[in-house]
Amino acid sequence: MNNNLFSVLLATIKAKITPIVTKLKYWLSSTFWRAQVLTKLREFLSRVFAVRPRHKRDYYGFFGWLVSRRLAHAVVIAVGLLSLAYLLFVNPIFRLAEGIGSGEKIYAYNALPLRYTKGDVKIRAKSGYVAYEGAVSKGYASGNGTLYDKNGAVVYRGAFEKNQYNGAGILYYPSGQAHYEGEFQNNLFEGTGKLFRENGTMIYDGAFCAGKREGTGILYNSSETPVFTGSFHADQLVYSQLLGKSASDIAQIYTGEKLLYIGDEQAVQVMTDIDAFFVADTAEESIEESLVAKELYVCKDVFTYGDHTCSSIAEVKRVLGDPVFEGSSYVVFPEAVGIDRLQRQGVDIHINVALETEHPLAEAYNVNSYDTDALVYLYVFQKEETSYSFICEDQDGRFFMYALQQ
């Protein structure tokens, strides 16, 4: 009897609770809420688009037509919502960052929200590729970041300030090999740094200013062996620093490959890695003890003076003034050596110096003879205490070599 009573009680409770549970399940179901939303939306749209005339105040007059105020308001709201959606999700200028859910923030390069973002982001270039990845502030790349080209190769990695390279960083060749590693200021090499060839070997390690080698540095050959330690200016080696020094002093500055050409009264010490040679008298004592660089020749067709770089006599005149001598001259011993070496390197010079040598030692040549009747055209300038001689084939304003003498 007790069991029957308990069963009846349980059935009564279940009968009362089941409808409540059923209603709760229905209220919590997506079907219910979808029906509620659709019902409310239908009611809203019915009210909005209810255009049956009631009163003249319920309409706007438009070129003789009567337009429901509710309908006009609905159109304005719809257009506004669509415009906002376009600005936020379609137009790259106003669009919010992509990939926020994945922890990334990706902006178009001209996106307005980028101006109010601070932290690490990615920025797309105009053509759509990710051009920058790193820190930004007030719409600028500021802090550490990486710049990419359209192929995804790294262009620069390091410090930025207002979209420019500022601070320590690395600039890369398109191949991915480092081109320059060091300090930057406003996109230019500034401070100390290292220059590399595209094969990875170092060219220069030292000081820079405004993108050019400036100050003390070390020059390296193609096998990355140091060949010169000294001063640079306007991206060029300062050749005048070798004038007046002895061979032993120069050996401390220039440590690259050397060749010695010995004549009757003069010797020419060629420094092959810096395209220059100095001339010394050999009539007195032993060569090693007495060689002093009284005259220096540079085998280049470009001349640098101060901040000026000249490649023609007309440009040299604007820098050094009028020449103290101009005219044809017979080739002298150092010029013959320089012309012969340039011709062997493939430089097109139509002067036959007929240099005849013997090669008794690995790094030395004895010069037996050369054509002393060969002619060159000289322009000689005097600036302060230094004489500059520019050697040309003829009076055409082009030079292939120049000499400095104190």
C-alpha cells in the first residue's frame, strides 16, 4: 500500500513539473528566439512600410509624390547602416583591423583606425601584400619592425621612427643577404656599421655619415681580408693621408697585395686593392729603408675633393680653379707603370708606353725600358700645399688617372 501511495505521489509531481520543463526547453531553444526575432522584425517592418493614408502630416512631399515618413526614415536608417558596414568592413581606409580574433591586427597602409593604434600590427601595401610587421604609433612605423617587398623578401629589419630607419638595423639585398648592418638615421647609414657584398663577404667596417663612409674604417678585399685601415671621406678613401709617409708607415695602413716596380732612379709601390701607387726615389740607400711616398697616383677616373665628386676636367676646374699648367707632356716613369697596369685591366687607353719588365721576385718587377716619346695631356692644379695632376689621352676633358704631390 505504501508503494502505491508513493507511485501516485511521484506521478502527480511529474505531471506538474513536465509542462514547466517543456516550456523552459522551448524558451531556451534557438527556434523560439528565431521566431521571436522574426516576429518582432515583421512587426517593425509592417509599421515602417505601413503607407495607408491617415494624415497629411504622415507624408513628405517629393516632386508631387507623397512619401511615407516612416518609409523615408527606414530608408535613411538602412542607407546609414550599409554605409557604416562599408566603411568598417569593406573600405580599407576606414576598415577595422583584420584577424583580431586570431590575435593579429592587419591594417591597410592608409587605414584611418591605424592612426589611433599603438603596438604590434601588420600593414598591407596598396597592392595588398603585407609590407610591414612590427610596432606602430599614431599611424607610423615606430619601434622594432620588419619591412618586406612585394615578393615577401625582407628589405629591412630593425628600428623605425615615423616610417624611417632610425637606430640599429639591417638592410638586405633582394637575394636576402645582408647589405648593411649598423646604425641608421632618416633611412641613411649613420654612425658605425658594416657593408657587405651580395655574396656575404664584408667590404667595410667603420664610420658612416649621411649614407656614406666618413671617418675611420677598415676596407676588406673579396676574400674578406683587411687591406686598408684609415680615413674615408664622402664614401672615398682619403688618399692624401699616405703622402709623405715611409714604406714602413704605409705598411701599417695598407696591408693588401703589393707590387714593386723598380726603375733606374725611382720605384713605384703599387697597392692593388685600393687602385693606387706611390713613387719614391731609389738612388740613395736600400729600397726598404728609404722609400718615402713623395708622390701618389690614383688609377681612377673619378676625383673627390671635399664634398665634390668630379669625373671631367671641367668639373675639376670648378673645384680647384684654373690649372697652373695645361698641355702635352712626355710620359714619365710612374705614368708609364700606371698606364700599363690600366691597359692590362682592360681600360681603353690608346697610349703605347711599351713597358718592358723582368719579374725576378714574386712581388717585384725590374723595369728595363719604356717609350719615353709617348705623349699624354696634363692638367696641373695647385690647391694650398698640394699639387694635383690629371692625366688624359688628349685635350678632351676626360682623365683616367691623377697624381697628388706635396
